[in-house]
Amino acid sequence: MHGMEKSDSAIVAVKPANKGTPVPAEPMEPRAEPKGNLGSQSTRRTQDRGSVSQAADRIRQFVQREPGVRLTTLLHHVTVDALRWAFFELKKGAAAGADGMTWGMYEEGLEGRLADLHDRVHSGAYRATPSRRVNIPKPDGGTRPLGVAAIEDKIVQKAVAETILTPIYEAEFLGFSYGFRPGRGAHNALDALAVGIDRRKINWVVDCDIRKFFDTVSRDWLVRFLEHRIGDKRVIRLIIKWLNAGVMEDGEWRDDL
């Protein structure tokens, strides 16, 4: 599975036919400049955004060119630049996770924190923190459990999702799928439904929901589905760490998603 094969320079694919097409090597990004220069910070963030976009585009193009190929070298796309971009994409006023670390607290000494986080992610020393469980009131009188992740988990999750997972699976999702996809939402689904009803002879509209789907989904099956496309074991191990991190509620750890 990991033998010498032709591959994209940014992605190593597992496929006997060796149809991968080489692409130019990734450009080197300049090092971050000292904190305090607003112009430099803005330039740095623009460069980070461009770096993330280039990595995602490279993976997306490869997936479209080689459908069905398992990608075995992906984690190197989670760079310090990607982690920095992910940090600044987070909401500054978001609630802290179980570790009590806020966005503002993490920003102090940011470059050192990100370098350390990057080293831990790539060495396997990174550990996911249990989410802080918060119960949100529902209109019917019940509550909806919400897990508040620690800020480092949010940073790594966003970097992995944007640079790796989204470009892989957006290339495969069907056009009529609208849930949890970038640039799509309930209003887009309603617009498509309205067009369908107007242009076709419709007798029934079925609305259904899977009760507590995310509370009961099989983690083993979820990982097996991911492994159909993701052959980089380091990325799979990261996802397993998040799935098994559990939650902290009233000072007690629970093995919940």
C-alpha cells in the first residue's frame, strides 16, 4: 500500500495503475514577522489564506482527476500557516472549552503556541481535550446538548477540515445534498424544493429526521467510510482522537460524541 508509485507531489495515492500526474512543488512561504506591525499581520494572514486555498485546490484537483484513489500523504498540508489561519477564523468571543482557554488567552505568545501545536500534531503527541457539555433550551421545553471544544482542538479540526476533508468530499457529494456543506444551507434546499414542486408533478413531500443521529452514529463505521478515501493513517488517528475525546459535564467525563 505504501510502495514506490507515481503520485501528485502534494498527495501520495494508492492505486496500482499509477495514473497520478505530477504537479509543481509547493511554494515556500516566508516566515512570520514580529508581532505588532499591523501591516505585516494583515499580509501574513492573506498569505496564510492563500496557502490553505492552494493546498485545498491541489487536493480537489487530484480527487477530480483520480476518482476512487485513496490518498496516503495528507497531513503535511496541516502547516503552521494553516493552523494560524484556522485560529484567526475562529470567533474571538466564543466560549472556552473544558480547559478554560479563551481566544484572547491563546493569542498571547501565539507563534510559539502554534509551533508547539504543529510539532505535537505531526509527532503524534497531540491529545484531544474532552468537550465541555452545555445544554441549550429547546422551544418544546427540552434541551439540546452542545459540546464546546477546546481552542486547540478547534484550530486543528478547522485546519484539517478546510485543507483535507472538504476538498476530498465536496468533489464527491451529489448536487442535491445541502446539509453541512460550505456555501449551502436550509434556504438553498428550500429554493431547490420550490423549483422542483413548480416544475414537476409532485403529490407528496416527505419530511423526516433521524432522532439523535450524532449521538448514536457508529464510530467504527464512520472511520471505515473515511478510510475508503483517506489512506493517511495520521489523519485517521486524529479523527479517532476527536471521536473518542468524550465530554465533561458537571465535572465528570462521559464517553459521548
